[in-house]
Amino acid sequence: MENTIKPAAIEEKAIIRKLLQPYLTELARFPDENPDYIDENGIYYYPYLDAYWQEETRFPYLLYVNEKTAGFALVRKDGDFWHIAEFYVLAEFRRHGRGFFFAAEIFKNHPGLWKIGFNKHNLASRRLWKTLANKLAKSDVEEGEADASHDYMTFRV
């Protein structure tokens, strides 16, 4: 199976918009992750999506397995730190090391300081980011609590 990532072109924004629906639905299961941007039809609106094709500090990616869309990642730079604002791999493509591969490729594309935030109740996310940080970091991994439901880690790649 061939795993690849590629920058998402403006013409592919609709693909990410569609993938945001199952992603935000899944994320809403965790404490303090109830998206505020949902319409009367249950459709989630992601207010920053357009900015990923308008601002120099934002980078949208599509993830592929054998040329099939497997997910997306939204990366942004804020001050000295890179952030993965959103990261989603469709359920059918999980549990084969693909999330690790996709995230590692993103880190390679954006070397420097990273700050990764995650809901502390999302154990799969916590595992993924801790494993990646411990394997790829070129510095000490520092961990902290952002708020009652969110932790973060910082490291250099």
C-alpha cells in the first residue's frame, strides 16, 4: 500500500470540507469538544477553512492510500511554533501505521518547533502524538496542560 500526502489545491477544498463532517462528529464525543459551528441541519462549519488557501502561515494537506483519499491535515504556523490544527484519518485506513506515517511526513515538511495539542480523553490521539514526539524529536519533549480537557507537548523536529 502506498501512503502519500500532498498539499491540497484550492479546487480540493470541497474534499476537506466533506471530511470535516465525520472528523468533527467524532471529535464531538470528547469533553469540551462540542463544535460551536453547527447549523440546524447538523452540518458543521469550520470557520478557518478558507484561510488555509489565503494565508502564508497555513497549509492544507490531503492524505492518500493507493490514490484513495484517506484523510486530511491542516497545519499552521503561529509565532515560533508549528501546529497541527486538525488531523484526520478515515477509520478504514487506521491501525496500520498510516497516521504515524502521514504525521511524520508533515513534520518533515515543516522542520522546527512544534506544539501539538490534543484532548486528554482522546487516548488514540494522545498515543499517536506521544509516539511521534518520542521518535522524531530532536530536543526534549515538554508536556503541559492547556486547560481541564486539553494537554499539549512541545518539541523540535
